[in-house]
Amino acid sequence: MRSFLAVADALSFVRASQVLHLSQPALTTQIQQLEEELGVPLFFRNKRRVELTDAGRLFVGEATEVLDRTAKAVERVRRASRGEIGLLRIGFVSSAALGIIPSLASTFRRKYPHVQLELLNLRTTTQLEQLADRTLDVGFVRLPAQQRGLTFAPIHSEPFVVVMSKQHRLASKKTFALKDLAGEKFVLYGRRWAPGFFDQVTRICSDAGFTPDLAQETGEMYTALALVAAGEDVSILPRSVVLSQAHGVVTRPLSKTLGLSEIALVTREEKLSSTIDNFVAMAKRLRY
């Protein structure tokens, strides 16, 4: 087709062979083979001139369109191999929605504008299930968490805080110790949705000498925060969750020696696509 278009443009086998850096006999053979395959002559030619037939004039447009589509297809395949186009399905816990996902998604889109991001607010257990069954490409979960076949890369850590309403009897206490919460009713991010995180919080309490009296489990940390603000219960949450919505509550910081709450980037252990590789590399470079 390229040879045909070169002859159609030059209306000369000699000039077309020079443009193509191809011998004139070889070019003539190519055109003859194309005409035989199509079953129609594309050129009128004699010793003095070369002209397109009606079929040849029609074929100019068709051949141009085919080569344009081919070039675009080749470029798209090459860009896909570099991870520059495609679809990326990203899950995240709600507590990552403010400090991590917006800046990361915005930065990634600027660099890879032809990659479509599907952002899904999902609980930790759901993310791990969907990563395992390949309906999710990347996840952001609260640690501790583990699952065979998945890789966990911590990218953010922060201290815990005790949260209580401004009307709580301990809110005005000048000196506060974690053991003061013994006997208080707790609202916690439920074990069924983030078992590792739940166990970490209850372990912090047990190390202080008591077992939290669980009044309510929730599937969202922000729901736990709202319930605390509206009642007499208390909670232990990552600091960033409270900083984003601190209305109606007071906090008491806990020592980092008691442990940190971490968010990890989760992917499958198997070889990733270039698109996932690019996203993971960027996520690890950014600071949150």
C-alpha cells in the first residue's frame, strides 16, 4: 500500500522508486502483485505516462485510511506497553481519601493523561478479596493486614489518638492516661472489615491494663468519629481521621511507642502491567 501511494502521488515509477529507496523492477513487481490480489488495474501506464484508474483513485483514500489506522494502532500498542494508556482500578479505605488519593491521582493524571483511573472506596477486607480475584489492580489498606499472593508496601504512618466528645467527663481532665478509659464504652472500626487494625487497637488497650468495652462496631472510621461526637462513647483512631473532621470532639494523643497506624499500598505478587508499575513507582515516591 505504501508503494502504491508513492506511485499514485508521483505518477511515476522512477520517482516513486527513488522516494521509497527501492529498485524500479521491485516496485513494478509490488504494484503488479497488488493489482493481481485486488483483481483490478490501479494504473494506466505506458512509456510516456502513468495515470490512476477509477479503481486506483478510490483505492488512494482506502489505502491512506488503512495506513493511518495501522500507524495509530502501532502507537497505541507501544504506549500501552509503556503503561501510558489503559484502565487502572484503585481501591482505598476512606481514611486515605483526604491525605493520599487526591494528590496521587492528580499527579498521576498529569503525567499519564490517557490512563483512566477508577477510584473505589472499599474496606480493607473487600480490597484484599478483589485484588486476589483480579477485579482490582491496586489497593490502599490500613495495616496490619496480610494475604497470600499479595505484596504490602507501607507508604504512610501516623500516631493514634483517643477521641471523645467535648461533653465527655474526661474531656476536661488535665492529666490523661490511657488507663483512664477502662470501663468506658468504645466505638471501633469493626474487626470484620479490618481485623488487623481492630486487633492493633484492642492490643493498645490491653497493654494499658484493660479490655475495651465495645458498644458499637462500624465499617467506616468517620462514622465512628460521628458517633463519638454525638454521644458518651470514646474511640481510638488514626490522627489524620480526626484532624479532617474534628468538630464536636477533643483528642488526646497517644505515644508513638504504643504503635503507629500505617497505610500500605497493596498489589499482587505476580508481574505487574506497565501501567500498575508506573502508578506504584509514583505512589512510593510521593510523601504524604
